[in-house]
Amino acid sequence: MSVLVFVEDWNGSFKKASFEATSYAKRWANMMNTQVVAVTSNSTTSSELHAYGADHVLQITLTKTGMGIAEQLGQLCNDAQGVVIAGTALGKTIGPALAALNNGSLSTNTISLPLSINPTEVKRGAFSSKGIETIELNGSLPIISFVPNSIGIAEITGEGETNSKDITGNDLMEITEVNVASGKVALPEAEAVVSAGRGLKGPENWGMIEELADVLGAATACSKPVSDIGWRPHSEHVGQTGIQVNPNLYIAIGISGAIQHLAGVSASKTIVVVNTDSEAPFFKAADYGIVGDAFEVIPKLVDALRAFKAAS
Amino acid sequence: MPNHNPIMNILVCISHVPDTTAKINFTGDGKALDPNGVQFVINPYDEFGLTKALHLKEAHGGTITVINVGLAATEPTLRKALAIGGDKAVRINANPEDAITVAKELKNHIEANSYDLIICGQESIDYNGQQVPAMIAAMLKLPFANACVGLTINSDTALATSEIDGGHATFQAKLPMIVGGKKGLVEEKDLRIPNMRGIMSARTKPLELVEPSVNDGATKALHFEKPAPKAAVKMVDAGNVDELVRLLHEEAKAI
Ligand SMILES: Cc1cc2nc3c(=O)[nH]c(=O)nc-3n(C[C@H](O)[C@H](O)[C@H](O)COP(=O)(O)OP(=O)(O)OC[C@H]3O[C@@H](n4cnc5c(N)ncnc54)[C@H](O)[C@@H]3O)c2cc1C
Ligand SMILES: Nc1ncnc2c1ncn2[C@@H]1O[C@H](COP(=O)(O)O)[C@@H](O)[C@H]1O
């Protein structure tokens, strides 16, 4: 018996969400007195996973799409007591596909460790972070897909073994093109996000936003109207109908804080708001606020952060 | 010349959700959403999907069926989808409490009919499941493009572009396929507000009622609560960004 964790590989290395997933699986496995089997396509650095709780690493050649991978994982679930998947873009397809194929019971958008086992209960975000749902997973295969960054990582001093296996799955479709911006921090997993709205007046003013993001190692984001008018790409649109984020730090510049915007960002741990209007609703959802003109405040903030980074 | 524009039979799966501006409250016992004062709308992701279906129908001809698994209260939402341009509606008369149950109901309907394309939204903004479309695709062994922001159809082949972490991927698939769509499938400006004629004709378009056939849920909502309220905001003077840096480092431990 075991907890199976799907560990996503990004070009031969692991992102934080992979370690978080392994660490989640370990803590759940401890509750059930069982071991963790980490499934990954990574063949070079998979031993890193032991330090996060993988007792066994199973290396398989994964197919290319979520549907194919779900089919492969499904064949490994015979004696699994639970499955953990990080809620990345890929994980969001794998989780429900696996649940459908293996009669599993799935919680997506999970934001807690299991509150109990037999039956498994977890907390999950609902109503775009306006609510928290406690859900019971019944059935023999509970599957937990968690929001990256919401659980945290626990390192242990563990070791284990790596095996490989041959398992096939069908992609059902063919990938014709992949475009991934290199060197940029992907929004859903970013630990810090610098986001700007219509208050910036035009796309030509995003230089200072990118600089700020750069000093912080942050991803850039924007409000919906900013992507609707084409100042920024749709993939940066955060909020209830865009990407939902929960970084450690969310800096909102020239964004009013409409309810639909807040719904996608309010789970962020620390929120900083910079706005000329002291009545902007965003201040009510913020931890720190500056009433001021972004064009004056942001360059100064960039300088101050550079000085801070240089000194620390 | 080969026919690149065959007639398309499109199914658009619609969830009925609280309006994005709704204040969310739960019943006193915390068991469910308190619907008092909440206005329900077509799930925004599904509105993009429905509009895409209209574009495809305009280019290819065909029929758009809109479907919802829900109780009678969801009918105005289906009528609205008809007013926007759906040709017929189906309501499966079950309370959509569990994603796998909803997915099985939809799968049964899809198997009994023949669709070239099934358009879902990436996510319902009520329970934020992101589950139903991938479940249907897995059960029917159909190609599936999640977070789909672009779709072109040529004869029996689709090219679908999906958001992936940090970028985009394009897939080629044979129809029928399933998409979990979002903004980008069509643009915000393409969304259509139903006009008087649409609303009038929606009243007479067919809305078929189907009794549920599935009864084996896998999850159960036990309790709902609101997130803890934030502590009051700390204001920092615009001239003193060093203080903000200090607070972020020492107090929030965010940098
Ligand atoms: C169905 C639906 C779904 C939606 N989903 C989303 C969503 O997912 N995400 C989202 O963001 N929105 C969403 N919206 C839109 C939302 O209602 C707001 O319209 C939007 O968030 C406002 O964007 P904004 O704050 O950039 O612009 P505005 O509301 O125009 O605010 C601009 C702000 O900038 C400030 N400002 C101006 N000049 C400066 C300056 N020099 N320095 C600093 N501050 C300045 C102003 O005081 C103001 O507060 C949705 C709306 C609907 C109807
Ligand atoms: N009750 C329902 N009736 C019809 N379609 C639904 C229902 N629930 C979910 N869907 C479809 O599945 C998509 C994703 O929903 P969900 O998995 O609930 O986040 C929605 O955008 C709809 O297209």
C-alpha cells in the first residue's frame, strides 16, 4: 500500500510544486502509516525527491498530454491508498481524468493537508476564494489536487530507491507546437507577483512594472481590462475569470480592487496596494498600502529594493 | 474541392453560477450556499464557449445544443443561452452536487447523441472544480484541450491552443473532441447581449427535460465557511518606500 504522487518534471529539473507535492504525500502517508511512491519521467535528478519524502521513485516514460498520463498513472493505482497531484496546468487535466478512469474521489483546489483519513476530509477553495469548503472523499481512491504554494514544503532526511517501469498511455491527440517563454516566472506558481491595472495609462508604461518584478524575481500580471484592450497578454489576466494566484507577495499597482479582481488574488499571503485614490476598494483587502502616484512610487520602490538586495 | 466546412453539431455545457459581483453567504448551519439575494448567470467561461459555438455555426452551419445538469431554477440560464443563439436546450433534472455525477449524466447524453464538438468551460466559478470536462473526455476516450484559448476546425480536424504553465501548446485532434474553454476562444468584445428578438425566440425554442440516470457520487460537501477577514491595512507614506521594504522584510517576511 502507498500514497502515489505525480511529480511533474520541467526539462530535467523539478519546480517547487513538485517538492510540495512530494512533501504533501509524505505527510498524508504518515497519517496512514504507509509509504510514498513518486512517479516521474525525470531520470537525472529524481533522487532529490527523497529529501521531501519519496520512499520509492518510479521512473516511467510519460506520454505527452494529461489524458495519456492519467491513463498511465491509472495503471499504477492498484494498491494506492491515495494520490497527490499539484494543481498545475497539467495536473488540472490529470486529476479529473484519473478520477474518472479509476473510480476515484477527487478534491481539486485543495488548500489544506488531510483533516482526517477514513474518510479523507480536506479543505478546498470555492466561490473564487470567497468561501472555503470542507469536503469528504469517499470511495477507495481519494485523489488530492492542491493549489501550488498553499501547503508549503517540509524537508526530511530521507532516502530511498529508484526503479523504472514500462507503461503505456494514449494521448488521443498530437502536439504540434509548444511556446514557453523562457526565463520568465510562470504566474500560477510564482512566489511574488507584480500586477498592474488601468491606472498605468498605457502599455508603454510597463517598463517599471517589469523592473520591479525583476528585482523581486516575481511574475507580472494585470487586471482584466488591461488584457482586454491588449496592453498585456491574456495569460497575465488574474482574477475570478483569469488566473488565480496565491503568492507570498502580491503587489497591485493602479488596480481599483473590483470584487472580481479580488476573488482571484485575495488568497495571497501579503498584499501591497499602490493607488492614487485613498478610497480605492483594494486598500480594504491589503496588508500594506501606499496612497500615491505609481509613476513616482514604483521607481523609488525599485531603487529601495535594489539597495535592500545589495545589502542582504 | 474538399468540403472544409462540414455542418457541425455542437454541444455547449453550461453551468449556472452566482454572478461575479455576488456577495457569498452560507446558510446558518454552514451546509450550503445561501441563495438569498444572489443573482445567477451563465458561467463566464461557458459564455465564451457559447459565443465560439455561434462563430463556428456561422462558418459551418449546424446546430447548437446547450445543456445543464440542474434543478428547475436553472431554466432561466438555459433560456438566456437560447436567447444568445443556442438552438435547443436540454436540462437534466438533478442537483449538481458532485462533479463525477454531473460528468456521467453529460456523458450519457453525449453517447446517446452525436456531436462533433463538446464545449465546456475551463471551470465553474461557483465550486471551482475544473473537473467535469476532463472527466467526460476520459470516460469517452475523446481528445481534450483544457484552458483552451484558440480553436480552429478544418474538415474533421481541430487545432486547439491551450494555456500551459508559462506559455501555450497547440494540439491537433480528430473530431469529436472536448474543450475546456476560456477567454481567448473568443474575445470579450465578441460576447453577445441577447436582443429582444433573441429573447422572444428563446421562449419557443425546445427545452427538453431529462430525468437523471446516475446516482453514485464520490464526494460530499460537509461544510462551508468564509475566509478569516484581513487585519486592517497598514498605510505607508508615499515618500517613505524604505519603510515598506522594512515591513515586507521584517514583519511580513515576504522578501
Ligand atoms: C463577468 C466579469 C468578470 C470579471 N473578471 C475579472 C477578473 O478576473 N479580473 C479583473 O481584474 N477584473 C475582472 N472584471 C472586471 C472588474 O469588474 C474591474 O472592471 C477591473 O478589475 C478594473 O480594472 P482596473 O482596476 O485595472 O481598472 P480601474 O477600475 O479603472 O482602476 C484603475 C485604478 O488605478 C488608479 N490609478 C489611476 N492612476 C493611477 C496612478 N498614476 N498611480 C496609481 N494608481 C492610479 C485609480 O485610482 C483606480 O483605482 C470582471 C468583470 C466582469 C463583469
Ligand atoms: N451542472 C452542470 N451542467 C452542465 N455543465 C456543467 C455543469 N457543471 C459543470 N459543467 C461544465 O463543466 C465546466 C467546468 O465545470 P467544473 O468542473 O464544475 O469547474 C463548466 O464550465 C461547464 O461547461
